[in-house]
Amino acid sequence: MCETGYSIEQLAADLRKLREKCVDDDAMAAEAPEPVRRFATMSHAWLRPWMCEPHPTDPSSAGLYRLHEEPDHSLAVFVVTWLPGDETPPHDHATWAVVAGLEGSETNHWWRRLDDGRTPGHAEVRRAGSRRIEPGTLVAMGPDGIHSVHNDSNAKSVTLHVYGMNVDYTDRHRFDPARHTIAPYRFGGTSRAATSREEAST
């Protein structure tokens, strides 16, 4: 996809090297942003217009385009395109994650869990800060970090998401601040492999 500069293959190779030396997911969350930022700055060489569109068969859903994923579902890299008004519930990932802005802007909200987690199905979370994500900005989080994303702009928002493990293969959760509940959470749709325009639209 990118034959010059810093390619997805080079990013994956550098993440593998980091994984060998990092002791846990929190260490990866601290080390992974540098190569992810480098890859994001090369988006002019690999980001395609069709990756900046909503889901090809469900325009009401976010576009989710897979750039890389190891056979064991680790080191998963996606381009995610949000339409204006799109918003996720507060959620964790149960793995390290890095999100980098590519085009447009969105707001990342951090959440803090207040309860002790001992009551099944119950959780109390409170918003604990926000950060604007746009080209040149990046956020990283460990496996227990809780955030939500809102495209509160009037245009599409395109971001790069890198996970230690594809989150459809982790025990991640969504939180309902109003009902004080916690439940399993999935991406909500099948990702499209971004190896070609034809493959991404079938």
C-alpha cells in the first residue's frame, strides 16, 4: 500500500520489536505512540479516499478499514471514519490502544470509574477530561483506560486506530453513565480489509 517512506509493514515490524521488550500493555501504550505517529504522518502515501467514507453497505455506520492484523488477531491497525454526530458510549479496550488523527476532528472524552467493580453488571463512571483529536494529535491508553469518542464537527472525521489486540477478541466493556451499568462491547460491524478498493467495497 505504501512503497516509500514508512509503510504499514514497517509499522507492524516495529510494534513486534516493542512487544518483545515491553513488559505489559501499559508499557506498550507508552512506547507505541512514536511509530504510530510516524505512520500517521505518512498518510498522504497510503490513505485512500474510499477509506474516508462510512461503511460501504450501511452508510449510517462508521467506516472501519483494516490495514493490518496478525494471525492471532494482535497488532490490529484500522482506519475509522466517523460521520458528523457519530458518538460511541464510554468503553474500555482490555488491551493497549493508540488513536491518531488523520483528517477532520473529533473529541475524545476520558472517563473515570468510581465503583470497586465488585457488583456484576454495575459500574459508575464520570467524565474526567477531553481532548480534541485532529491531524497531528494522538491519544494512547492502557487496557483499563475508559474513553468515548464524539464527532461533534460538521464534517467527517478520519482516525488511525492501533490496538494490541483486535478488540473483538478482547473482553472489553461499554458503560452506561445514566443507568450505572457495564456490559460486553464489540466494534458493531465487520471490518473491511483495506488492501484494495475492490476488496473494501465487497
